[in-house]
Amino acid sequence: QVQLVESGGGSAQPGGSLRLSCRMSGGTTTGVTMAWYRQPPGKQRDVVGTIFPDGLTNSVNEIKGRFTISRSDDENEIYLEMTELKIEDTATYYCAARVRGQLYWGQGTRVTVSA
């Protein structure tokens, strides 16, 4: 059974940085398209960005230039490097992976940005 576990969330000040990780167990990230989503308090969950098996990424405009998605298939992990954090980046961040046609979600890790 594939499981995804996010880590690295916490509190930061505006302008600060955090690095999130998502580790897959019960499967391999090799060849798998994975993504980061976030859900601000009281709002819907939306995609932040996607990383493809070849390492190419795409991301939403509001995080371009500030967040970087990367992966290490050796470690079975993907990462979300967040810099220049803004208050509006406050959310629970989730990773997702579609493996053999089934979509898996992690439990989420909370990021709070406040002055």
C-alpha cells in the first residue's frame, strides 16, 4: 500500500523559508508524476505545482520564482523549497501521487506564515 508522508511544516515570518518533504513508502517515486497541493484555512485545496518523472515541473503563478519543486527518486521523496514566504502562503500542504491509476494523498503538513 502506497503511503505518502509530508514533513517540514511549521511557522515562519514573512520573507522566510521552509522546506517541505514528502516521502513515499510502499512504492517507488520512479516514473511517477507527483504534485504539491495546499489548502488555506477555510478554503479549497488547490494545486501548487507538479513534478514529472523526468524532473520537469510546472507551478501556479503565485508561487513562481519563490517555490521550487524537486525530487529524489533515490530517496523516494519530493520536495517543496519555499522562499520569500507570504502570509497568504499559510495553508496545509499536501503531496499527491498517482500510482497505477490510483491517486494517493499524504496527511498534510501545516505551514503558518505570520509576522
